[in-house]
Amino acid sequence: MDLRNSSKLDNATLSLFRNYKASTTISIIYMLVTVINMTGNGLSMWLLIFRTTPKTPSIIFMINLTLTDLALGLVLPYQIIYQMYGYNWILGPGLCRLLTVMFYANMYCSILTMTAISADRYLGICRPMLFRDRRERKSLAVIACLIMWTVVLLVLYPLMSTDLTFSIPELGITTCFDVLKKDMLPSLTAWATFLFALFFVLFFIPFCITVFCYVGIIRKLTRVSKTNQKEKAIQLAVTVLVVYTLCFAPNNIVLLAHSIRKLFYGDSLYMAYKLTLSLSCLNSCIDPFIYYFASREFRQKLRQMLRLRTLSSVDATTIEPHRESLYSAQYVSCGQGERTGSTKLNS
């Protein structure tokens, strides 16, 4: 977001809104994301809620993640309209405020939920003696999801209490969250606190936790005897970590750099921020595919629903209704395997 005291914008900012090539590119990305997001996550939500039992902590986190992805997909069509109209918001300040908060709340809740999933898997794989009580872990998962939403909404509160639209007479447009008034917050310190909270509280700290957990998982799995299932678990951990990094790190790093340059040097990286923001939305398309490859039960039920062939004989012989998936914290219990001299592949 660009920060202004008056309606007069500099040439660099005006040229950003005249860059129809970038606007079209972002719109196309959002269109593709919306189609894949709503199809994949709609199917995932139906399977997770109605066809998956029991509701383990991992499943609860997956439902929360799918919910955030779906909500993001519902918001994106409004962004497409906004971009296609040349950054002209025609739906009023109230809807601008609501959709902006929804967009960022769901993006940051996705980050926090993926962090919770990584922590759940880390405890199950590397610290299997902790949180062994399934009921206790289930209640903790629900509480964790509520805390995530609370923290995100508290950080984003300044966006809920102000008009995020901005009129630009030179172009005859009204922007939504692309240009903000500096008096939205009382001081430069308040602005710095808000923007740095977005980076450190909602991204950097969760990012460090996620990296620590998946690196710990990968290191733990490489120490035990090699099996096909463990190889798949390692590949999954690496895949999730790479996707998490590529989707979320560029946007949040650019946001931090843009905020510092804008607040203290009057410079801007906003076009780079807009492009990386569209990149971060790609994560909502990838999550359903991670579910598909991570969970044999998920694959089986999806194929049954689509009336395709069921799993191969290798998969079919290992599926039981209440077993965990590769994406679950309890799928590979390496700590117990080391103590007993064997590897426990399912809980």
C-alpha cells in the first residue's frame, strides 16, 4: 500500500495505476487461482468434513486450512473486477474494507495453520511421547485455530476501522487499499508497529517455526532405516517446506522492504509487492494436491467419489478407515521406532 497525506500522487505512483500490462497479468493469475482454488478446495472440504473420520488434530488443521483457502477464493473475483477496471473500486468503502480484511486474514491464517500442521507433525514424529492423549490434542487443535484467527484479526484491526478507498482525480479512479492516508494511524511509530507486526508476528516467526519443524522431521527420518513409506514422508516434508517458502516468503520480504523504504526514504517497491502478492495466492491452489499425494485414504475416497478405479493393491492392502495419513503427525513415529528397534508406520 502507498501512503499519502493528500490526493496528489507522484508520477511513479500514477504510472503504477497506468500499467495495464501488470494489471492484466495479475488478473489472469487471480482467474486461474480462483478456478483451481474453488474446485480443489471445495472437493477437499467435502471429503474432510463428511468422509473423513475420526477428526484428528491433523484433520482439524486441514479443515481450517481449507476453509481459509476457500474464503480467499471467494474474495479473489472482486480483486479481478478491480484490476480489470484499472484499479477503480466501484463497490463502496464498506465492501472494500470487508474484502481487504478477508483477503489478508485468510492469507495469514493459512500461514499460521501450515505452521500448526508442521508443529503437530514434528511432535508426532520427533516427540511421540508428548500429547499422546487424542482427546486432549483434539481440543488443543480447536483452541489453536481460534487463537490463530484472533491474533490475525487483532493485527489487522486498523484495516477494519478506517476507509481504505482513495480518490485519484488525475485518473478518474477510486482505489481500494492501494493508497492509504497517513492519518489512518496516529503516528509514524504506529505505522511501523502495524507493518512490522504483519511481517514478524504473522510471517517471520511462524516461518522460522515451520522451517525448524520440517528440518527436524527430515533429519529424524533420514536416521532410521529406509522404507518406501519413509521416503514418501521425506519427499512430502521437503515439498511442503519448498511450497511454503516460495509462496509466502517473497511477498512478505518485499512488503518489509517496501514498508521501510516508504516510511523512511519515500521510495516504493509497490509493483513488486503487487506481483508477489498474486504469487502468495498460488498456495491456496496447491494445498488440495498436497492432500491428494499425502493421504492414501484421501486418494481412495476421491477416486470412489469420481467413480474411478480404487487404489492399487499396494495402497489397498494398507488402508484402514481410521488410520492417519503421511500429512498427519502420527503417521511416522520415529522416536518410538528407535527405542523398540522397529519402525512404526501407522498409529
